[in-house]
Amino acid sequence: MGGTRQPDRLSNLVLLCGSGTTGCHGWVERNRAAALDTGWLVQQGDDPMTVPVRRRGRWVCLDDDGGIHSAPLLGSVNMSMMRGR
């Protein structure tokens, strides 16, 4: 959750390889817009349970009980368009 004072929620926690500068974690930090578009990064104020994340080639939503659910149909919609950016 990168500096926020909000409590951790399972829906907002994803294990990434590497550190803040290497591996997947490094990619997220260097490519924040793309990470937002693929759900690997959630904007402060957004409910992480409603933000689809790209996982193993498909869009899913995470819940606060550790569950993984198919995300609502996104088709080829770009996530940044859904966020109004």
C-alpha cells in the first residue's frame, strides 16, 4: 500500500517478486500507469475489491477473505478509459 496509513486488506495485497527496484515489484514502481491499468497498483481511494487485476492471463477481482473471482466482462476496454484518464 506504499505509504498510506490505511490498514492492509487482502484484496489490496499481491505478492510480487523482487524489490522496489528489481523483478515484478520494480516493474510496478517504474511503470505506474501500466500497473494501474492492469490492476497491479490501486489508486488511493479506490476500493481494491472492485479493481480488476490481470492474473495468469485473465482478469480477476480479489476479496478480503483471500478469494479470487472472475472480474466483470471487460472485453478489450482499456482500464485507463474506465478510470476516466
